[in-house]
Amino acid sequence: IGSAGVLVCMRGLMHKNEDSSERNRRFYETWIFRTEKIVGCELNDVFRGSWSRWNGLNRFATRFLGDVKCEMESSLDSDSQNVLKCVAALQDLYSNTFQSSYRFSVEESDRDSHSRDASFHTLESPVAVAYPANSSEVAATIAICAKFKTPVVGFGAGTSLEGHALPARKGSVTLNMRENMQQILDLNERDMTVRVQAGVSYTELNEFLRPYKLFFPPDPGAGATIGGMIATSCGGTNALKYGTVKSSVLSVKVVTADGKELETRRATRKSSAGYHLTEWFIGSEGTLGIITEATLQLHPIPPSSSVIILHFKSIRDAAHCASALVRDGTVDATRCELMDSAMVKAADMCLTPDQRNVADLKLGSTLLMVELTGEQKSVENRSETVKKIGLAAGASDDVKVAIEAERKEELWRIRKEAYWSAYALRPDASIWTTDVCVPLSRLAKCIQETQEDLDESGLIAPILAHAGDGNFHLLILINPDDQSEMKTASELNERLVRRALSYSGTCTGEHGVGSGKRHFLTEEYSQEALDVMRSMKQTLDPNGILNPDKIFPQSTPETPSHGRPPTFHQTPPSTPCAPDLTTVTE
């Protein structure tokens, strides 16, 4: 803020004097004095040297408090006063206690960058952004927010797709859990466990683990942090063999709504002691506590692998094949990924001539990509089994089986870069990513009906599926400035989710609820189940300060807010096709 006191300056009064720096300084000093009476603390002592930020304060005051009238202290309600007090206390905490004033910011650029993620959801900008460096600093920060009942929201890599990490209420404080919390704290090779801070990304972790011949299986969107992955109960392509992230989390350290640190359990592979608190926080999206550290279960890097490419005339045949592969007791696939004909076309458009010769994609077909891992002889035998099952399910005769490392990488690159490749179908568009999951027996019918619905909508939206576990996505290419197109896309997404629910599926397989899918929970869960969830929230967060207005549906019907293109906090491609990006996996 520079100084919380300036927030109560009259917008018009500041404009009158903006050409006179000396008069502005006098107004600054006057309002510091006047606001001390309102806020109840000596702001000049807290905000030494804050005059340099004066020029940005008017924009902040306008956006946060709106048209606050000059000399109208009484117009500040108790919530606004609490926010001012909270910000002042946090500024003091980071400046004096932590000796790191630069790690607490109210600069417009910092607040704006934490008001958007990779989704289309339009929510609020935080009033301030804190950059803690460890669990105790998170606890101290939340304790102050709890004292003044100020909403607090955790923010990781900004790759969330349902607005999880965006403040839903004005006057919220955002905790950036990525910037200064990237330490790998402890590796136990014998137990195959690792303890990390929440801001470590899974790609960074796996690079660190590679020399030890270990890896952490969950692989969601590129750049995702461990804390965010746990908070959203993410999945990824490896979920078929290794399960979603909850299968790889032994214990988490969280900070609760009253600023206390909590370790959920011992880091053993098995435990029957007490409630399984770890799973309370997995998928809670920062509404029950802020995850600061995690102890993760690792796995040995498989000695050998193969990639099998199958082409089908219809998406339904490909989905049936995926189901057959999973049911077969000998295949034990690690990944089973589906790309519809539109996605195959986009991928082919982004290949170089040499890559195109290796991949030999069949335009107009649906592609099923299967990865097997294990001992080489076993992988070779199981690859033949996959080929036989695929041919029996209607795959074309030219099944490709790649064992060589270079060829496997070229083939798997097609799936890794599918998201970026989709832009080739409409280079000037933005992508709205959907997410549903159905029982494997219902996948073929649900995905076929979705493709038919998509064709009727007139939208371009390649389909990607983690077909082995019934989870699939549409990559809807849209112009976010075209309200008619946005409405059509929103209606398509609504029908998609309700179709999945009608097949005993879920509104989200791995992206989470956030603010975008709150209204579907009353259709997916019974009222009794929602009441239990709410009672858990009430017990752990009685004042409702942790990421409020997320997950739980409102008491009155709401319309999802989609208003701007996604902003990626990792480096996006400079062109629609980005063959040099090898870590992107939906």
C-alpha cells in the first residue's frame, strides 16, 4: 500500500492536487494522521519511506474502496477498517519481524498478477500479496488475517483451470506459495520418500530425483506446484498405473485458519491410527488449511518402456479398446491416452517433415496412445498383447510399437504437446479446457455423444482423454471477446458436465471445483453429504477466511463467470505449435 492511511483519501481531492507534489505530500501526511485514528495504529512508524509509492495509491484506493469521500471516516464499515488494520499489521510483520519488507506488496502489478490464472474466471484482485518463505511465516501471516477476519487465499503456479487461487471477495490477502518456498527439504532414498515445500514444481522435483533413479508420478499441467497439485487432487497421464496425487502423498503440513501448524500423520506407507487427516486436505483447495510442506511417496524409474500407437475410425471404438486394455489382466498399461480426429489434425500440423515421417499420423482417425513400462522382455510381450487387443477392437493394421528411446520420445511428444498444438486449428483463439470423468464402462457412449454435441455447436474443440480412467477434456477454441461464442461454449460445457453426471460420473476428474463448478455439486452430492462437508469447513475455519466462496454452491442459483482469456504463469509458446516444449501434459 505504501501507507494504508492514504486509502481513505478522497479520490477527487487527490486529483485536484496531483500536479503539485508538495501539496500532495501535505495531504499524504494529513491523511496518515487522520487514518491513524480510524485504524488504531501509528502508520508512520509502520510505513517508513512509503512516499515513493504515492503515485500508485490513487489507483489502489479507487479499485479497493471505490468512491470513498473526503473526511468521511464513518463511511468505512467495520470490514474495511479490519482490512486496513490487517494490511498495516502484515506490513509491520514483514518489515520488522521478518526484516523483508519487499516480501509484502500492495503494488498494482503484484495484485493484478494474482487476480488471474489459466482459466476464464473473472473474480477479484487481492488487496495485498505476501511472499512467505517457510511454514512458520505462513502461520504468522494467517494468524494476523484471522485476528482481523480478513480472507486469505493461497496461490501457486497460476495454472488452475477453475479459479481456485483467485480471491472471490474484495479485501483478500493472497499468499504466494511459489516464489520463496521451493526447497526440497529431505530425501530418503531407502524409504523412497521426499519432503518438499509447497512451491516446488513436480518437474523440478523429478529433475532432482533423476540421478537417484526415482520419480514422482503425478503429471498435471506444466509448472504445477506440489502444494497446488495436492490442493486440487490432481491427476495426469500416469494416474492409470500410479493413481492420482493422493496415492503419492503420505503426509502434509498445513496451517489452519487460526494460524496453527499441523502435521497430518507419520510418513509411513501404512497407518490405521485415527482419522486420515491427510485426505481431508487433499482436494480441499485451500478452504480448510494452507499446505506448506508435503512428504511424498516416490517410485523407481522403470528400466524399460514402449509406446504403442493405434488408429481407429471412430472415437467410440477407441474408447472401447481403452476399456478392454484396462480389463485385460496382463497389459498393466502405465498410460492410455486418446486424441480425437481434430486433435490428430492439429498435432500433424505442428510436426516437422522428419517428425511427420516418424509419427505417420492418420488424418481423420482417432488415435489411442498406450505406454507400457517394466522389464524389457515383459514390455515386449505386453506390447504384442496390446496390438492384438487393438486389432480386435477395430484398429487399423498399421499399429506402431516403439521401443527405441528416440522414437518413443518423438511419438510421446505428440501427446505432451497436444495442448499447444490445438492452437494450430485457430491461431488467434484462446483455449477453454473442460474436465469430466465417467465410469470406464460409460466412456465410449459419453464421449461419442459429446463429439456429436460438439459438431452441432459449431465450435472447434479437440478432445483429449485419459481414456484408461474415464477422464476426458475438450479444448474449446474461442474468442473471449465474442459474447455469443462464450455463451455457446458455456452451454456446451454445462451439457457436457450434466451428461457425465447422468452416467454416474463426476463434474471434475482432476481440475477441481474452484468457483467454476460450485453449482454442480448439488447435482453430484446429496444434501446430507454437502452438510457433512460444510460442517468440516465450519469446524476448521469458523470465520470462513480460507479461500471463501469456493467449492460449496451458493444458496441461490449462480451463473459461472467467464470473462477473459487465461493467463499462464509459465512461459507460453511464441507460436501456435511449440515442438520444443516437452513437459506440457493436460
